[in-house]
Amino acid sequence: PACNKFIEDVSMTLSYYCGYIIPDSSVILRGTLSKDLESGKFFENYTIVIPPVVIKERDKSPGGKAELGRLAKLAAMGRIKIETPGSVESVPNGLTNQERDERIISSVLEYNGICITADNTMKAQSVAKNIFTIFVS
């Protein structure tokens, strides 16, 4: 992460080896994925896995609902695939931030995916578990 060098065709390489992106709530609320797909297309052809805890958190914000709507539209166009494993009802109320992060990290490990976050704590936790992490600043 500290090499500061451009990596040619990194999206295609990551997609080949992995293909799964698991965003946390910070990325959904910012609209990062749909913005990329509307312009740069880095995440095109990936499967976006949205854990139940992220869906539950996004319900608190109109921005989160709008982003999931944009992602659904992009999936209908065939630009990405979306998976929403589990159910929102299985997520208890009152989870701490760490408990929510652990649930997201568990999904990343289950799918052997790439974690994408804009949260420093989430980045630290996922990197500590040797998870490939994209940090959006």
C-alpha cells in the first residue's frame, strides 16, 4: 500500500482473483460505488456483497437508500451483480460499532472478498486480519 506506484489493469487482476467487493456503511452512504461505475468503471463486473448489517445501517439515511437504488439499477443493466446474504431481521438492535465491523469482516472472510471502507477503524481491523482493503479517503 505504500509503494505509491500505478498498477496497470489492477481492476481486471483483482476481479480475476477475487471478484467480490464487500462495502461497509461508510462507502454506501458516500455513494462511492455508483459514482465509480458512472465514470471510472473500476468496479464493473464485480459482485457487490451487501451484508445485512450494512443494509440495516443504510436504512437510517436517505443517501444510503439512494445508493442501493443506484446499485440495483446498475445490476439490472448487467454492469455488476449484487448479493444480499442473510436477513436484516437477524441483526440485533444496539450493536456497537466494533460488533458491526466484525460482522462485515466476517462476510469479507466468508467470500474471500475485498473490503472497501472510508472508516479508519474498519481499515485497521481488516488490514490486521490480512484482508485486501481499499480505503476511500
